[in-house]
Amino acid sequence: MPEEAKSTGPEPDEAAIRDKLSRVAQLLMFRRHRQPGAKSWELRKTLGRNYREIIDMFDREIQKIGLVVKRVTEGEEEDEDSARYYVTMKEHPVLSDRTFGWRIDDMAALTVALSYILSKRGKAPLNEVERVLQEKFPKWRVGYNIDRFIRWGYLSEDDEGMLYVGWRTRAEIDQKTLLEMLLGKEGGRRVGGRS
Amino acid sequence: MGSTKKEREEMMLRIIDLARSVRERKVDPFEVEVWKLFDRLHELLPKIRDPRELYLDILAVLGLSDVVYHQGEWIKHRSSLLYFDPLLVLWKLRSLSTEELARVMLKSWHPIVGLECITPQGIREAMNYWATLPSLAERGEGLEVEEIETGKVAKEELEKLLLMERRDFTRTLDSMHEELKAAAGETGEVKYWDFIHADTFEETVKRAWLVSFLVSYGYSTLEVDPLEEEITLKPLERQQVASKGEPFSVPISISLTEWKKRRKQNA
């Protein structure tokens, strides 16, 4: 029996890896909780200790079709226990293609809110953000948008009325590019920024 | 210096408030002279006897520690790749158009890819929910509401309410049509509010009501300028029925406040 197992050795391994790759796809792409993606402990539990290797393999596969695995941790530390993995688009969408149901005004409002918060070291009072937004958008729309951005996870709010960058922003928005694009632009024409 | 209890408390409360302002990003943490304030607290400590004062002292020390923490965070942020001058960012946000701001977001956006699906557990939960859900009749129990059906206002009712004279309705409309044409004069148009405005609010509402029939029946056109928020009536010599396009309604609100405001303006 051991001899037989040896002769067919590589095939079960390959099958096991393929199985694990499909499990990663299910865990990361099918939404099972309020938030999409999967926590590191869930992946470890399902894929075993070497789950990061499997994720790397999966990442290489989906990059071929324009997707990428994004790892987001709580805070700035490289804390694997708090890490959450998502599948995101590798490149950014193009305005002429589609905006995934977003209004241009709402995208602009999110840019304003995020840029202001980021320039204030990651948190800013709600009333200040509202004031800045009201310079460009109607008052009724400002409150409505902030509520939606909080609900969708782009912003978060604490009990003291401070706004922070939310989990979805950390997963979806390249914050450095956002600020670079903002400061690299002159009115009416695009000057720089990473595409 | 600072020896009375009141002065000591005021000093500590000022420090606590200053620390809160730093925490709320209202004050630059480096504007706070932390060592000087710690020295002041150090001087006050031997004089403190009251537990309330001790409590304030603890809060003040914690507040100053928090300021030091924020100074550290500030340095970390300034040295990070994410540091951009807040004033410059604000200036840019003000100068860019809505579309340019949207483009900024698009260029830095990598949306999450995910699929919505229902799991066997989700189906089980839905079934349990459905099985234990009370019927509509049961859910409505206890709500004491009186149902009032909408209805049509009969001609007689209008007569009772003095909204309509006893004359034939068509004749009333004809008379209004003539009045509208006269008001429009050579220009062929008249401002809606100028035309319907009357000495009393009731009469104004009545005129608006009759004008709505003139427009609906094709004796006048009604144009709304959304930018200027002006409504213009253009009477037609003969009845014209719109031959193409979808018919649509234009709701016009006539409030007593608005009427009073216009009456004041006209006066």
C-alpha cells in the first residue's frame, strides 16, 4: 500500500491545492457576514496553517482577470490576527465605463469627506466635515450622504461625534493616491497622479 | 500663586479642557507647553486636600499624557507618506469641480468584488422567521386608527363652501379665460402669481383652481423656469389639445405665508 501511495503522490497534492483554491474563492468572494471578505482566523481554520501561501496562489490566479486579494489590518500594525482579506479590482474603474450605480455628486462628496479626514490625521469632527461639504453640496444632501457613507463602511463615527476612515475605505481606496491625485490636479485638467 | 482652592480647580479644569481640544483636533498638540503645565500641577499637588481636587488632578495629568501621545502621533503622521498640508487640501477641495473630485475618487478606487448568496442556514432562519411571524390581522391589533377614505368634492359642496358660484362652471371658466387673455395683453403672457393673486387668500386659491382647469383643458400653457423659479401663463385663443408627448402634472403649492409675502411685495 505505501508503494502505491508513493506512485500517485503528486496528484492528491495537486487536487488538495485545487480544492483549497476553490475554498478561498468561496470564502473571499461569497458574502456570508455583514462585511464581505474573510478574517484571517476563518481562512486559517479552513485552509490550515499555510493559508497565506494558498492566498498568494489564489491572488496570482485572479490577477490574470484583473482582480487582486487585498489584506487590511486594524490600525497600522502588521497584526495578522486582525487582518481581513478581500477581493478587489486590481485597477480603478473608468468614469466613462460605469460608476457602479454611484452619482458623480456622491463620489465627489466622498472625496471631500475622506480627503479632509485624512489631512486631519485620520479623524475630524462631524460638524467640520459637514461644513466643508456644505460649501459644495446642498445641506440636505450632506447629511444624507454622510449617513450612507457610514452605513456602507467608508466612514465611521464614534460617540463623541468624530468621523474616521472606515473599513471599506481601507479596503477599496488607495488613500495616498487619493491625496496625490487631489493635490496634483489643477482646475479643469489632470496633471499627475498614479493611474 | 494659585493657592486658593478655587484657583487650583480652575487651573486644573483649564488643563483638562485644553487636552480635550487637542484630542478633538482643535488645537495643535505642540502649542501646549506640557512641561510648564506639569510643573504647575507639581506645585499644586502638596496643597490638595479635597478628593474632588485630587480627581481633577488625575484628569489633568491624564490629559497632559494624552497631549504627549498626540504629539507623537503628529510626528508619526508628518513623517509618513500620507502627510499632506490640511490647508492645501482644503484649498484644493474648494477649487475643484464636482466632476474633477469624482475623478479623483475613481482613480484611487478599487471596489470590492463579492457575490450575494443565501446559505442553507439563511434559508432555515428565513423559514423559522416565516413560521413564527404573526398574521397581518394579528399584527394590526391594538392600533386604534380611523380609516378615512378620500372622495370627490361635489359641485354642491363647492357651492356650500362658496368656492364656486351658482353660475355654470363652463361660463366661469370662459370668463377666466377672457380675463387671462386680457391680462396677457400684447406680450401674450402673464406671470402666474400676478394673475392668480387676489385680495383674499380664499379668492387666490379659487383663481389658482380655475387656472388649473384652463391649463388642463388646453386654453392656456403653463411654463416653469426652474432656474428663476418663475411660472408663466400663455393664454391660447382656442382650445388646443396636446397631440404629442406624455401629459404631466405641475404641483404648485399655495400657502397662506406665501400669499401674505406676495401681498406685502405688491403693496
